[in-house]
Amino acid sequence: MKITLLVLILVLHNLFCFAQDNKEGLFKDSLDNAFDMSRFLTEKKGVMPVPMVITEPAIGYGGGLGLGYFHGSIMEKGNIPDISGGFGGLTDNGTWMAGVFHAGFWKEDHIRYMGVLGKGYINYNYYGPNNILPKPVEMNLDTWILIQQIKFRIKESNFFLGSRYFYYGGTNTLQFPIDIPAFSGKSFESTLSELSLMVDYDSRDNVFSPTKGVYAQVEGTYSDKWLGGSDMYGRLFGTFQAFGEVSDQLNVGVRFETQYASEDTPFWAIPGINMRGVPAAKYQGNKTNLLEVQMNYRLNSRWELLGFSGVGVTSPLEDNSRVSNKSVQTVGTGFRYLVARVFGLTGGTDFAWSNNNDFAFYFVVGHAWAR
């Protein structure tokens, strides 16, 4: 899901831009008199509605709504306040999801917590490992999901140590393209129960829309029957992002990700290529690598144009005559508007293309790689 900043801006603008004199400056920057949400975000507390538009090609187009409750404001807390809320959405292919969440920032941002409980009914096309299927098979995931994650900052450094527990329990259904009702589909129960350990390094100048610095993460995941899962398997994940300014107007970002999943990982849960323009789960493999580059060109103090391109490769664990490496290339463009100058937060839209004329557009808050 992508939170549509443009829709949010329109809603907030219609509600507040013609308010009383004491509210006129709430969405205006005193430096350039342009639309800006810095003051609103620092003073906001209580409930905040967030409209959503879903544009993921794998599950179709749709929309939803999120409600966040801010436990105080940044101005009161001197730090990011705790946020609790709920969300729900649906798409035109019958996919729907709903859930609740809580994000906590404790001990002056030395402890970061995130918890999510959700229910999903997700329909998407399954292409098999390394696109082995000549035609995709319709797959449905009817599931409950639980996530519990906590990270600890190491003293005053840029390093974090953390762990996460992930639970998935539900029914998966494969719909085969056969006209015989008795053989048209296969359902099976599946449970994932995973423990992950991670190490993060973050020297970015801005976690929302960085222009300088490095973000890196190494994560290992373990699942076993004694944890309540259906299988014993392991996964490894690594990411590296670097940002730098070439000139006053041009900024460049580079992203590299690698993933590995052991042989017993459930076939529908192996890693996939996650890039703009690539339908989710279309390119999956037990080993995946991707490299992406993005350039942002600043037109003025508020507007930026950007272009990006990337390549992703999926591989089987061993040489296999039936399963070969698959690659996908992407190219895209977009724009950003500086929505909150104090936070360096930008928002806008991206348009991306990949192999076989796959196309998608996204409403993006901050950088598309934000983690």
C-alpha cells in the first residue's frame, strides 16, 4: 500500500486553508509562503485520518483509510510521539485487509517498537520460483498476521540491534486453469512462525527523504516447528543504501539488496524482487539480488524531478535444467514536492515500467526506499 500524500494534501487543504485568522499559518511556510505541513505535523495530536490509494499491480487498484492517534505532539514531547491506530482497504480484484498498529519511540529514540495485528484476504497471480510456470496461477491468502518488533540504539551511535517476531496463519488456495470443478483448486493450511535478529546502521541526514548518508541492515530469520510453524527453514537479508549530492541541484542514491532462503522455505514465501514497476511476487527465487539507482534534480526549493532504473535477478539454490536464472529491468520517472521543510519530507508520484510492458504508478511519501 502507498499512502497517497496528494489526496491527503487536498483533504487537509479543503478543510483548513479557509479557516480563521489564527489558523491561516498552519499550512504555510513563513520563509516562502508556500504550502507546508511542518507546523501541522509538529503541533498535531489526537486523531488524524489518512486516505490511501492502492496501486500495486499484483492485487489491483483500490483504496482505504488509516486512522492514527498521536499521543501528544512533537512540540510537547520533544521527539516523535507514540502513534496508535487502525487501517483498512480493498481493491478491485477482491483483495481486502484490515488491522491495528502501535509505534513507540521511547527513551529519547533509543528504543523503537512496532506492533501490528491484521487480517488479510489477498488475491494475486503466482508465477512460481524463477517464473517456472508458463502462465500464472491465481492464488489466495486468507490469513491473520502478527508482527512484534523492537530495536535498541547502541549508546549514542548510529547502530541499532533488534529482533522481530512474525506470525502468519491461514489458508492458501491455488486456482488452477482447468474446467473440471473437482480439480480447479487446491487449498492447504499454512503457518509461519519466525524469529529474526537484525543489525542496522543509519547515518542518513533525513529518514524521510535522505540526501546524504548510509543506511545498511543485515537480518537473519529462523523458523521451526517448536515455534509453532509448519516447517524449519532460514532466511538471510542484506540491504545497503547510499546517498550523496553531486551538485547543489543533483542528488544520487544507490540501493543494493540480497536475499537468501533455505531449501525448505515454503514455496509461496521465498524472497521476491521488490522494485517499482515490478508486480509483487512475480519474480521469486531462493536467491535474489537487485541494484537500483535514482537521481533527483532540484528545480527550485520545493519541486524535484527524478529518474530511476534498476535490475533484479532471481536464482535457484542449485543448477537446475528446469529452473534457470531470471532477470528483470526497470526504468521510471516521477516528481516530488517538499511537503514539510522542517522534516525534509517530500511527496509525489512515480511512474515505472519493467519487462513485458508491466507498468505501475505509485503515490510516495518520502523516499521510495524508506525503511
